Amino acid sequence: MTVDAGAGSGRGNGLGRREFLGATAGALAALGALPEAEAAPRGWNAGPLAHLIPTANHERFLLKASFKAPLKTAPKLSVGGVTFDGARTDAAGRFYRFDVSGLKPATPYELRLTDASGAPLCDSWRLKTLPAPGTKAERLRLLVYTCAGGYDGPAFQGKTFFLDMALRRRLLARALSFQPDVVIANGDHVYWDLETSQNKPLAKFVQQNHWTKFGGALDTSVPMLHPKNAAIFLALCDYQIAGLYGTALRSTPSFFLTDDHDMFENAEFDAGVATLPPDTYGKVGAETTQALYYPEFLPDPERPDFLPGGDKAGLAPGTNMTFGTLRYGSLLEAVLYDCRRYMNSSGAHAKLLPRWVEAWILARTRAEDTTHFFHVPSLPFGYTTGKAGEFYPDTFDDAQRRLVPFGDKAGWQRGWFAQHQRLLSAISAQKSRVPVVVQGDLHASAAARIVRSGELSLPRPVHVVTAGTLGTGDLAFPSAHRGLPASPSALIGLETALAPAEKNGFTVVDVTPDKLTFALFTFRPPERAEQIDALRPAIVYEVPRKA
């Protein structure tokens, strides 16, 4: 367990010695509360299933499943003795959606998957609904991480692109050994950058050593599932999503949030390429991937049904693919939002989130009708790497070899930071709940408090926890490109508990009425694979509800 007590970049105050000792003592106490990993259940027969990912609210399950080979007839799912037909989501019959309604809150159900004649396709399993909004809940455990996608392949000049899949599965297994009630996978489930992998010196290497493994390049003149592309598209998604998860999440409601790479590009804007705002091809690619592989967000009575992402043909009724709610009784509400899919470039009036979405997020932040509340954005608050599509204007100065606050950052819009200020102001202004953001995108693990943001006066510091990246390899860490890790924006004052650590990892969050406990786990080769199985937190960051 380590705590960074230094001031870091000098852009904010670090923890003082007394605070450091207090944080360390609290971390050790909380660390003792984490159970040791239990042995993963063995012998569960998945049969012809390739993958299975469920989500849940208090009255409904939504599951996405694929099979190793097409089925001649649609499978059926029995839940508590009631049978639901699978809805085919592809042309061949490999992919199905199961929409299960009319369930009781906080109730475990036995699920049985059968063929049309009633013969079992796999072993039965259990899945539990969440507590109903407004009802009492004493404890919740979350598993949160980001950037789980990526494909294996030869290293480029000794550097990996993504973490080896066997190690990734091992990290996931260690994370699931803590028996989370809910999983939040925050963005970048697929890496297959079309244009932005080909504008770099390693373009030919990627084509010859990575793309060929899955059948070659996609033809962007036709859709992803066109006969020219379908086999490649399915192979790369099978490997990165079904190949990572299999059926490991079958009993854990999972919330999958999207980001830039899910739209088949890195966020870039320069003289040669502009991928922001994302084009139609990438957005349809993200929609297609989600339709097949992972569930959309289920309805919430406080989330308007007219938000973007809920208006696509073929969605399960009331669901939304980009903006979601995790509501766990009266204990926790979390709002999950993709910051890049609907961004615009209108200068001082620009927004990363559409007006209706911002209004919904602000309304939920101000409601204060749960004990705890998180923002879960795909884009990080507080930190910058100088790349395109961030809240902040910081950019890399080649001459000075450092980030500068107000250089000529191509594509950056003043309105994005203005929206950041409105969101952060509402988060900080909460009176009965501690202000918290649990974020993705950043290829690192970090924990800090925002105490200053531009000219904004923050009534209370905002805790920001960067959950850790499951799949990042050497070349995808920020410092690989410019020699600099992620750092606080010059516009932000941070009190640092854990400076951004460029390692793979995940975060286990324990939510109880009196506090939030974030255990951040990190690992990176050349650390030995065997160390994963007994991995302990790099830091345990405690956030009391009341100071």
C-alpha cells in the first residue's frame, strides 16, 4: 500500500504529514476489511455459449449472449419458472438478447438457458435484482475499471500494445474474487482504430502483425456487418469482448459505458486527421458492437426517455446505450455518461454533453435523495494528457517538452470547459452527500481531491478516483508518446493521495451509509503473473460521508 503525500506538479496542495498519516492508518484499517479472494467456482458448464453479460435494475434483467456457432432456433431463458424467448440480434443466429421483466426487487433468481425444445444449453446460474429505489440498503460492493479492450500481438521495438489476454483474464478473475455486487466497465471495450492507427510510424507494423490476425483491414466504404467486413468485425470483437469475459460476469449485473475507441478511433485532432466530433461510421460501429455484445442501460424513472441514445431502432424498450443510471436502493445513485459521442464544436457554446443530458445530470446531482452519489464519466475530471477531446486546454509544447496551459490546442473548444465548470459546481455544492467522481479513459490509477477549478469557488472538495485500466500495454500509456504521464491540468488544484500510476488495474468500491472505501489495485509486467492471484491494493482511499 502506498500513498503519495507530495505536492506533485505544484498545481495543487499535496497531503500534509498529519493528513498523510491519517490516510495511511485509515487505509490499513479498510484494507483489513477486504476479504481474501475465494476460489473461483469450477465445473460450471457453459456448453455452446461463447459469452454472456447481464445487467439489472430492481425489476428487470437484460442479457446479451453469443454462441460458438449459429443456432437453428432461438433459445429460451427461464427465470423463476417464467420463460422468455431470446431475440436474435444478428443475421446468422449467433447473438441473442434476453429481456426479462416483472421481477421482484432485491431477489435472487435461478436462470436456465435452453434450446427451443427445452433441452439445457448450459448449467443454470443465479442473478439478483437490485434493491428498489427508496428502499434501505446497508452495503454495496462495486468493481470499476476502464479500457479493457485490446488485441495481443508481437511487440513493436520491445513494447507491447496491450496487456497479454491471459494476464487480463487473470486480473479480471482476481477482481471478481472480491465478489462485487455490480461491475462498471468504463469505456474502450474494443480497440481497432481505423484512421488513427495508420497516421503513425507503426502503421505498417499494425497492418502486418495485428490486423492480419483477424482477417485484414475493414472496408469503410461499406458498413461493419456488410459481407466484406462481417467476419473481421466479429473476429476482433469476439476476441476482445467475448474472449475476455466469456461467462465470468453471468451472476454480476454489469454496466458498460462507451468512449472514443468504441467508435473505432482514438480522439485526435490535428492538421492530418480529425476524429472529433466522431463520424457516423464510428458511431454506428459502437451501436453495432453494443447490440451484439453488452447490454444497454435499463430505464430509470428519473432519467428522461428522450435522451440521445434511447432513440435507436431495435433497442429493448426504455433502454439507452449512452446515458445510464445505477440506482441501488436509497444507498447509491450513479449517473454514467459517454462524453464524446454527442460532442460538438461550437466555440464558447460547445458542449461535450447535449443540453438535455446536462440538465438531467444536474437535476440528479441536486436531488440528494440517496445517501451517496457518483458521477461516472467516460472522460476524466482533474487530469490531462494534452490529447484532443478533453475538458482542458493544456497541450504539449514540443520546444519545452512539457504541457502548457494555453497553447494552440487544435480542436479544443472553450465551451467544453464551461460545461465542466457547471458540472463540477453542482457536484461540489451537494450538502448531504460527499462529492465524488469515479472516472475512466485515463490509462492509470489515481486518487485525489479537486480543491480549485479555474475561477470557480468550490464549496466542498471533489474526490476524483481514476479506476484503473485493465488492458493497456506499454505503447498505450500516456508517457509512451511524450515522456509525460497524465498530470493535473494547470486550471485545476489537486490534493493528491495517489498520483497517476501507469499500471494495469481495477478498483473495488465498498459503499456503506457512513463512508466510501476505494481499494485501487495495480499490476504491470515485468511483475510476475503469479502476483496477480494475491494482489493487494496500492492504496485504500477512504471518503467519509461527513467530515
